[in-house]
Amino acid sequence: MAEIIMYSAKMCGDCQHLKSFMEEHGIVYENRDIREDPEFGIELQEKTGKLGVPYLVIDGEWFRGYEPGKPFSVSFAKTLFGISG
């Protein structure tokens, strides 16, 4: 199983949707809230150049957990995790 870290914030709607999606699909992840722990925000900004959330690290590779300018979509979330259908 992949090691997954999610950078998020409680006030982020896309973050909450992605968390729900992951939980519904049994995807185990470590959550790092950038508002609750500013060190996570610094880490995210150093790695990506921004503080946009949600962001995922899947087996050491960084992925934006949202489509810029678009609302959360289940089909996009499925592509992140290689889920078909």
C-alpha cells in the first residue's frame, strides 16, 4: 500500500471533500493541517512554491489534490489514486 501524506486545512472545502473520498475508498493517509501546525505550511511551500491545499505526497511524489479553478470532482480524485469507474 502506498504511503500517503495529505497537506490540508480545515477551512478548505476541497480538502474536506478529498478526505471524505479517501475515507470512503479505504485510503489510509497522514493528515498535515497547515493552519494547525505552521511547520507543515513551511514544508509545503518549500516543496511546491505555494500554500495551495489540498496537496498529496504519494510514495514520495508530490501531487496537487485539486484542479485549479474547478470545484472538487470525484473523477479527478479517482485519477489521483488510479481508481477506475
